[in-house]
Amino acid sequence: MIKDISRKKVDNTNIAKNETKNKTINKTINKTERVNTGKKLFTTKDIVYTAVAVALMAVCSWISIPTTVPVTLQTFAVFLTVLLLGGFRGTIAILVYIMMGGIGIPVFAGFSGGLSTLAGPTGGYIVGFIASSLIMWMFENISKKRYWLKIVSMLLGLIACYALGTLWFMHTYTAEDGSSATLMMTLGWCVFPFIIPDLIKLAVALGIGMDKNLRNVIHGSNN
């Protein structure tokens, strides 16, 4: 009698263990199915829009007025890209654009390209666009329903681009007499003349980038 009771207890314990194992296996399977059937990070549609954004940045860079830092529509294209594609895909598009220029494809101002352009005095302002997109990406979730936060993120992004570009210019620029560029000299050449034009570009980019019809085409009717 006692042996039968002990056997039943052992059987019940084994059944309980098996049920626990089965539940664990089922949970793992369900998680795997959710991952496999989840939304892709990059769809064919995203690739197409990224390619269009890269082309837009290149074309806007070619429209330039040659100065110490060329006056272009590049800033407009960069901020519009992030506004329309979002922080993640916008940042990817900017990285692709910069890498294309880095390997020698003439996508920068004046049909220039190559590592020498990125490593040159004005290269910091190009790389600074990555900082701009990352800041806008950081604000993305909290600024969806707050228009003024979208503006703040763009202004902070522009300031970050100016800061990185200015520091890099001061680090790499050497005048003919061997002197380095001072902070005020760099700001006078590379920042102050561009503030008003850049603010206008940002305003135009914001107006286009927040257009509901255009966003619905890119993201669907829920955006």
C-alpha cells in the first residue's frame, strides 16, 4: 500500500515536471514565431526611400555657392530625410550618403568626394549631420504630438552639427603663414554667415516633412 502511494507521488511529480517543460518549450516556440513573423527592420520600400533620400542629398549638395564652407541645400535635404523617413531610417540614409562620398563617389559639394574631403577642414560639418539625425531620433517618440519639440530637436541637431564642424575645422585648418584658426575666426567663416540661411532651410524642411499627405504616402495612413 505504502509502495503504491509512493509510486503515485513519483508519477505525479514526473507529470508536473513534464508539463513545466512543455510550457517552457511552447513559450520559446511562440517567441520565435513572433520574431520570425515580426516587422522587418528594412523592407524593399524602405530601401527605395533610402536610395531616393541619398540621391536628394547628393543633388542638393551639388547646388552650391563656393565659399570657405560651401553654401548648399544639403542641410535642407538632411533634415527633410530624417523628418520623412524617421530617426532610424533617416540616420541610415545619411550614413550611406557619407560612406558613398568617403569611398570617392562625388556626392559632396562641388562634385567632390573621397576621404580627403571628410578629413579636410570642412569635413566635420558633413560628419556632423550624423549627430543631427541622432538627436532628432532621440526626440522622435516624445515629439510626435508636440510640434514645438520637433522644432527644438532640429535646432539642437543644427547646433550639434555646427559644434562638431567648428571643432574639426579648428583642429585641421592651417593658414598659409602656418597659423591655426581661432574660435571666433572659424565661427565668422563657417557658422555666422550660415545661421539665417540654415534656419530658412530648416523651416522649409519642417513644412514639407510634416505634410500629412506626404507622410501618409511614405508611412501609411496611420502616420
